[in-house]
Amino acid sequence: MTELQKMKRELYRETSLCYQCGKCSSGCPVVEEMDIFPHLIIHLVSLGMEDQVLNNETPWICASCYACAVKCPNDIDIPGIMNRIKEMARENGIKPKRNDIYKFHKTFTEDVLRRGKVHEFRIMMEYNMRLGKPFKNAMLGPKMLLKNKLHFRPPKEVKGFRKWIKKFNQKTEK
Ligand code: SF4
Ligand code: SF4
């Protein structure tokens, strides 16, 4: 069984627990930006409607804030599912319609893979460069610096991160 098939089977198993109460969508802070509500994505996954799921912008808009997951009465890992959908879309060569969303996702994941933690300053710079707008949101920089939210130096690597990545790569290569 390929990784993709395994992923599909796991996704189906997890989402089949959902009884569509809608609590996840009611607490989502970015729901207005989404194509369809998060609970409907879960429903489509449980029905195996792959095309509709993979060609939807909702998983790309998801900010992985976990506000939905803490409300779910069935402990469904909704942000985790959104992330797996994005990975499946990437494996199938599907990108979000909005290019800026894809560029941000790429910048964010590449940075997390460097040390297991994000370096906000680097993300902002790289994202702006990818957009071809080096000074986008530049006015936020001084405000974030004053609030000690922006650091020029990258954070320390998460303990055991290299080992974990090595294991993960070996597993996905099998
Ligand atoms: S909160 Fe959980 S059970 Fe309710 S709709 Fe969302 S995923 Fe389904
Ligand atoms: S994790 Fe994603 S879907 Fe869930 S509340 Fe946050 S943004 Fe919405």
C-alpha cells in the first residue's frame, strides 16, 4: 500500500467519527475566508469525495490554530486532517487557486523543516521575496520588535528534531 493510500485510509477512519455537529466551524477564526466550512470538509473526506476535497481552498486557508479541535466532541484532529489534505494535494500536483496562499504554505513548511520551529523574521522576508514585494507589511516590523515578537536570530532547534526527521524520511521512503 502506498503512503497516499495509507493516508486516505487513516483520514477516512478518523473522519467517520464525525456527526456533523458544526462546533468546529463555529469556532474557526478564518471561516469567512474559506470556500466551505471545516465541518463540511470533514464530511466530504468521510464520503471519500477526493476531487472536491483536494480542489478546495479551505485546507489552505486553515491557520492550524486548533480552536476547532479543542471543541470537537469526538477529538477529531481537524487541523491535522487539513494538513494531510494539503500534502495529498501537493502529491497530486494540485495547488490552491490563490498563489499567495501556496507561497506562504511553502515558505512556512520549509522553515519548520529547518529546526522544528518557525523563525518569524525569516518567514516574513522569504514570503515577501517570493511575492516580489520586499516591503510588504514592512510597517509591522517596528511594532512587532517593540512588543518583542520579532527576533533576528532563529530560535534553537527542537531537541531530537534531526533524529525525528531522519526517521520520518526513512518511513516515507519505504
Ligand atoms: S466538531 Fe467534530 S464532530 Fe462536530 S462537525 Fe466538527 S469534526 Fe464533526
Ligand atoms: S485549525 Fe483551521 S479549521 Fe480549525 S479553527 Fe483553526 S483555522 Fe479553523
